[in-house]
Amino acid sequence: MRPLLISCMAMLVMSTTVPAYTLTSSVSPADSLESRLMELLGSNGVEVSGQFFIAFETGQNGDAAFSDFFINRGYINVKADLLPGISGRITPDISVDRDGDGEGDLELRLKYCYVNADLPEFAFFSKPDVSFGLIARPWLAFEQKVNRYRVQGHMFVESIDIMNSADFGASASSLLGGEMPDQYKKRVSSGYPGRYGSVSVGVFNGGGYHAIERNINKTLEGRLTLRPLPDIIPGLQFSYSGSYGKGNVQEDVDWTMHLGFLSFEHEYAVFTATLYNGVGNSKGSDLTEDGYPMDMKGTSFFLELKPTGYPISLIGRYDNAEEMLPEQSMHFGTHIPDLMNDERIIAGVAYHLTRKSKLLLDYERAKDHSGAITYDAVHFNVEYTF
């Protein structure tokens, strides 16, 4: 991963900081990567940002007690204009290695590394663009702009191990029907501010950003969001997200996803409701003993309340996910595995340091189908974004 990271950074640097005529005449092989990076950071058209999740947690996971400080996320984003309308982004991520010989080490891996091209607006499509490389997937990129508490933990579909938020592939995205007014974007949300919604579709390896491609299948993933009443209820949106392909294993294992999502965003409140139904997961790991992908359904609700005049939010979330045997396995009378039936509640209070940085104290509890508590913990999280 480190050679890939260095190569991507070097390409981005050379593309953005060195005039075209110098590529054949004045670039010395002795120029260090460090000096080139410094030149990039000081040049025009370069944007540097970061996002860090730092946490302390204590509680019980199954039969095991835990109490630890850790880094949950450490992003450094570097974006640069390559040509008019064409830009690049690279995002290294610092995380804790939790298995293997390096268990406990802080490791550096890539979360994003891609080139993005703006397209001309046409018909109902506003600010269309295409991305190629290690990119965001259509669904979680959108949901995390509505529910801004990724610092607490994974969003619903990632928490039940359906997929993660980035993958190798290509995608096209667009806002629909122009943009929301500046006042709305400033006071409520600037994420995907299409006046009538937004759309994103892509083709991906399927296994996620930290998986090796293990088959020749590619997955099709997409999202359509509609904002039906932009002048009357501007924060109300309805979304559908779907995927079709195979799990990331050599065997022929189906993975399909159907997700419905209602969201309402206001200056003083955010509410979301999720309905999920699917077969298998992107890894191809959720299988019966005879190799059939498991069916799964689930619901999730999230609420944020923001009292007037105070930089404080109260949050609550409820998840419920249930695995079901596929019809193929039931017909063959195979051994019935332990089925996941996870019910989870999260409640917390956040103090906003800035619009994008916050402190969060939360409590999380999960139980299985029998009512036995499988996870019970208190977290203190710091999100620092610049």
C-alpha cells in the first residue's frame, strides 16, 4: 500500500506543480518527493483538509470487557486542479492495525485516490461529473452528508457488514434541476444540494477499498434522490439505492441490495428512516454452509435535535437487522446456521466546536434475538475537521 500511496502522490504532484514544458527539460531526477510535495502545498489550485476521529471507549463486547483510547480515523485530503475542469484527490487514512503481525500498529492506507472531471450541464442535470480510481460509493457518500455522526460509528449498512464506503471503480454523478438557495446551504446543508435531488451511478470491483479483487465480476451501484417540494418542505428527500453483482469471492455468489431512505433536514433537526432488503454482501462472506448467500432485511432510524441558540445536539438511533435462510437452502434441508438478529440503540449528546468539528458522548447497546446483550459501551469521541 505504501508504494501505491507514494506513486499516487508523486503523480498528483508532478501533474499540478510542474509546467508542461519542464517535464522534458528541467525536472531533475534528484528532486526529492518532499520538495515536490511542499511545492504542491504552496501552489495555487491546491486544497488541503483533514478529518480526525479520536476516541475513548469502555464497555463490554460479548463476554470481553474493554477500555481504550484509539484513533478511529485520520484523513489528510489533498485536492488539486490538474487542468480546467479536471482535478485529482488523494486521501491517506491512518488507522489501527487490529490483526496480523502488525497488530496494534498505526498503519497508513489509501481511502481515496482518483481523478474527477466536470461535464457540461445539460437538460435537468446540474454540475455533472465523472470520477475514476479509488472513489466513494454512491450510497454511503450521500448518507454521511445527512447523518453527520460517522464519528460515532458506521452507518447502518456498513455496521451490518453489507459494504463499506469506497471502492475501485468509475462513477458519474449530478445534481438535479439546479441548486438550493445559498441560505439553505449555509443554514441547513450544503451536501448534494440539488434543487430537485441528485443522482449517482458507478461500476466497481465490489470488494471495497481494502480488498483485493478476487473475481472478474464488476458490481453496478447507484442512488437516486428526489426533493419533491423544494419551496415548501426543502429538507424533505426520498432516496433509493441499489446494487447488483457478485460477492468478492471466486465462487458465484450473488450480492444485491435494495435500500429506501426518507430524510428530513432542518436548521434545528435531522431525521432519517432506512428500509433495507438484500441478498449476501459485497465481500461474499455472508453464506450458508452450502454456499448460498443469506437474505437480509432491516430498518434504521436516526434523529438529531439542535436546540435554538446552543451549539449542542441530542442524537438517537435505532437499528434492527435480521438474517433469513435463502429459499435454496430451505429446499435442500441443509444445516441451519446461527442467524444474525441484531437490535441496536445509540443515544448521545454533542457539543459543536465549529460547524464540522464536535465532541460527542454517547451510549450504545446491542442485543440478539434472544434478548441477550451483545455489546454495551460508552464512547467519548472528538471529531476535528479543518
